[in-house]
Amino acid sequence: MTLGTQDIELIKREVAGIRDFYQSRMDSEIPPLKDEVGRIAAQLGRVQEMWRDGERRGILEKFGGADRPRVPFGKYKGLDLLDLAYIRSVLGAQLREPSGLNPRMLEDWQSNLKAAMDSTTVGAGDELVPTQEAAALWLDVNLETLIAPLFSRVDMPSNPFEIPLQLGDVNWYPGTENLATTNTALATARQTLTAYELVAEVPWSLTLDEDSVIAMAGEVRSSLVRNAVEVIDNVLLNGDTTTLNNINADGTTISSGDAGKAQWLLGFDGLLHLPLVDNVSQANNHNAAVSDDMFNEVRSKLGKHGVRPSELAYVMDVNTYIRSLGISNFRTLDKLGPNATLLRGQLGAVEGIPVIVSEQMALADADGKVTDAGNLVNTGRLLMVNRSQWRVGFRRELLIETTRDIQKRQHIMVISMRLAFMERTGNRSTATHTALQYNITGVA
């Protein structure tokens, strides 16, 4: 799928402007100030959002239009199926706990909502909406994620779910007429993909007037998508089941009840854990500023897994990306233009390998880990991964449920998903398909 010409040109101009500003500072030997780096980082975020918005419109065009069905008239005018789903979820909670409510108000609310839902579903009724709203929500989430789309996805019919690992090598022999050759007994194995549940509970006080719920729908929706995207990319990059000296909270002990940290303990270790803990030979202490060679250094650690650019991706933090703009071998999106590999989040390439910029890749201390009390020095990281060697599994996409707490006069929305992540060799301690360049100085 490609973006429109106008979309690409606009994005190219934005990236070119960022690069030109940075290059002018470097040419004048004036290092960008911290506030300037922050401003550039914000611009990069806007460029990524423009890119994703273009992709979203392109995907929706394939399904018959640039927009989803929306309510054409009435109180719910302009809302789509997903907005209506949130409102219906709140209404369902009210109907289950109607104490103290005006029955007539609930009846009107239910009638209005049913009519609005029917108006967005041609030749069908309310019973089809749950499937469509789930697909719409998951499409939003998938279009926003940067890390998850890098890897092959497995829809898990059961949990746990066993998938075959890659086969061993086949032996070849000279052929002789009328004689059978020696066969090869292929080495086979299975790897168990286990999904773990992520849950968020969001209470809010809400008046029981229907109009107030309508006004909340858009904000609830955007918050759910944003938070789901952030936590998916976060755990895929930073997952670490270790409570003591976690790679994201070095120097302390964390627990499954710690807000903002508990997600790392989900149940599987992420991409960064492999070179930092499982196979430390895959991590390199760069201990220098950004350079052309830092890309080659980390790529060389992949060996045979680093040969095909089509299977590879770099992932770096925002600050390291900004500093990399001055590298001659680093081709930004304005240089790549329509020939850019359309991976979500890509803002550049090195030797044909896409560079993904992720806000979930934090600056680290000099040892490549994030110190809980604050890094002594903030340094950059550059991760390289062979995308064919990892699998992302989903047993459950996003499930949204709402209940009502009459004592606190609150609505409580519970959002959950079940996902799995696994590398294909089955042995992280010897895996060489993922590597990390850490302690990249001068980026903060």
C-alpha cells in the first residue's frame, strides 16, 4: 500500500526541514540545545502521525470509502460504530444497575442508541455491531503501533499455542542415475507461544445524562487507542520478567502493582532483554558519538541473520535519531521519497534497512539499562533485529467492558488484551538475530 503523492511530498518537506535545521547547526559548530532537541522531537511525532493518517485513509479506501459508516442524523449524528460501542457499554452498565435512575430516561436512551446503530448498518441490526466495532478498534491500534508491525503475527486459536520452529538444513549430494540419494532427516521442533493478559481499569465520575456520555465518547476512544498502542510497543521492546534490577528499573525491585512499571513484568522478555541479559555478546558498548560505523558494528553481530536488508530493521530512540541526521550515510525520508519501505514509523534508512523511531525506546545509562532513580548519564541506544526471527501472538485483541459502582457514583471501564511474544530459535542465550548498540554519547 502506498500513500498519495501529496501525502509523501508533505512528509518529505517536514523531514527535510528538520534535517536542514539540524545540519545548519552542525555546520556552524553550534550543538543543538536541549529545548531545540525537544522541539525537533515534537516535529518528528507530527510527521509520524501524518504518515499513519495517510496509511489509515489508504486502508479505509480499500473497504469502500475513506470513512467508516457514521450516523447521518439525530442526537448521535457524526458518530461511527466504535463511538456508539462505548456509549452502549455505559448504557449496559446503567441497565444492570438501574437503582435510583429514571426508567423513562433509560428507555429513551436505549431507543435513540438502537436507532443510531441501525442507521450505520445496511440491511442488518444491532447484533452485527460487536464484530464490526472490535475490528474498527483493532484497526486503529494496529495503525498506530510502530514495533508490532515489524513481526509476523499469529492469531492464537488456543492458549498456549504450539508453532513449529524453522527446519534444519537439507544435505545435498551428487546424483547418480537410477540410484536413490541419501535422504535428510530434518530437525524439527516446536515452540510454545503463551499469551499473557494486560488489563487496565479506568474509573470516572459521569452524570447520567445521555448527552454527557456522547460528549465523552471521542475522548475515551482516543485515550484507549493511544494507551493500547503505547503499552504494546512498550512490552515488545522492554519486557523483562525480572523484579530485581529490571532492565527498565535498574537499582530497585518492582512489583506487578507498580503503576507505570508493572507492564514490563507481563510474562515474556522483550527485544532489548536478549542483548542486554540473555546473550550479552550481542550488545556492544559504543562509548562514542553517533557515526556511520555504529550501524555496521551492530549489524556485524547478526552474522548470517544480517545479510538481507528486507528482513532487517533498526529501532532507535528519538534523541539518537536526531543526532543521526548529521551522518552522511543516513538517508532520511525526504531522500527516500516514494521508494521508502512503507513500515510504520520509518523515518529513514541505512543501506536499505529501515530505521524505526520509537518513543518507547528510552535513553539509558552507560551500561545500556535504564536506572530507576535516574541515569547518571543519558545515552542513546540502537537496536537491530531480524524481523523474521520473532513472532507476535494475540489470543484476544481489545476487550472493553463497563460496569457501574453505585456507591462511588462512578462508571468503571475495564480494557484488556492477551498477547504473546517469542523468538524463533527457542534458545535466547545463543540467538544472534538481535543486537544492540548502547552507550551512544552526546545525544541528550
